[in-house]
Amino acid sequence: SPNKNCKRLFTVCIEGNIGSGKTTFLNNFKANDNMLVLQEPVELWRDVGGTNLLEKMYKDPVRYGCLFQSYVQLTMLQLHTQKTNLPFKVMERSVYSARCFIENMKRTKMLEKVEIDILEQWHEWCIQRADIQTDLIVYLRTSPEVVYERMRTRARKEEDCVSLEYLRQVHDVHDDWLYNRSLFSVPAPVMVLDANKSVSEMMAEFEKCRRSIFENRDKLIME
Ligand SMILES: Cc1cc2cn([C@H]3C[C@H](O)[C@@H](CO)O3)c(=O)nc2[nH]1
């Protein structure tokens, strides 16, 4: 049944590098009772029937990169297709940014051609056949040096071997996709925010973003 104001669901995906402030930004949306807020299912990736697949991927990306990304794809697809009667859904990352991480593994030769082919076929099927309507992408754009410091401070144990060089690579793929628009097609309008700012300065950015989502929802929805 359509949500209470009889308009179709409006979906926002928050994208950005590791440490770009997505979770903090996303948590602000939880204050709205008309939004389904879906954080990245990292806890699932850390415990796949007792296996910490995130840790294994970072320790041995050649051996576990493909398996990890295929599980990420499944868990993201589950979130994209999660039904709600609420008018808004806000997700942390997406099957689109999953493709960015796969692209980076391709660029850095972590994946064999056959692994890339299978992951891309899965991705293509998701895009063609699954209902993953996206209406707005919010890109928390950062510099690799800034997110490197934040990542070190946050000290997620699986990331303790992540280098600044890796963050530069992930940044470049996100920038090619969402800023330079020179990589994959962009499935929705993009709002680029300067996420190098402090948490308090980001609150103002968040407020602007939240207001423009509500005010421009009708305009932003592409029929
Ligand atoms: C869609 C998608 C999210 C995602 C996260 N990650 C990693 C980056 C961080 O270290 C951790 C949580 O975002 O998982 C990844 O390697 N590949 C991914 N693909």
C-alpha cells in the first residue's frame, strides 16, 4: 500500500570514502520519524556464520576480495529491496558504490578477470531486475589525508592495515564516479558536500541537505 501521503518512496544514498562521516551524517536522519534509515551492514560482514569476512578481505584481498564483494552485494540488495510504508529511505552506500570498490580491486589487480566478470554480471542483474530505485545521492566528498586521520582515530581493528594510498585509490574511484562523472552512469541527481569540515560544521550542511530533500522532493523525483 502506498505510504500515507500517497507518493512513491523517495530513496537517498549517502556515499563517500572510508571515514568521510557517512554514519554520523546518516544518524541525523534518524530524528525524522518518516524515514527508514539503513546503515551499512558492516556487522554482517564481520560475522558470516562466525567468520569475520571483512577482516579476511583486508588481510588477504586476493583470496577474499571477490567473496567479500559478492556478500556485500547481497546484503546491500537486501537493504535496497526492504519494503517500507514510510515516505523516505536513507541508505549508507549502495550497490552503486559496491561497483566502485570492485572497480578499485580491478585497478589494483586484486581480482582475476573471471571474478570481475561474475561480480559485474551480478551487478548488472541487480540494476536491471531488482527494484533499487534511487532518487538522490549525497556525496560526502573528502580528501584522503583527512579521512586517513579520522580512520586512524576511529581505529576499527579490521582497518588497522589500511594505507593512505588505499584511501587515495578509493577516493579517486568515488570522484571519477560522482564528481568527474567519467566512470559509471550516475543513477540520480548528486548533492556534493564538503565533508572535510568538522562535525559541527557538517550539522549546517546536514540541515541544508535535509531541507532540500523535503522541499525539492517532488522536483527531485524523476518520473
Ligand atoms: C558497497 C560497499 C561498501 C563497502 C565497504 N568496504 C569496506 C570499507 C570499510 O573498511 C568497511 C566499512 O565500510 O568496509 C568495502 O571494502 N567494500 C564495500 N562495498
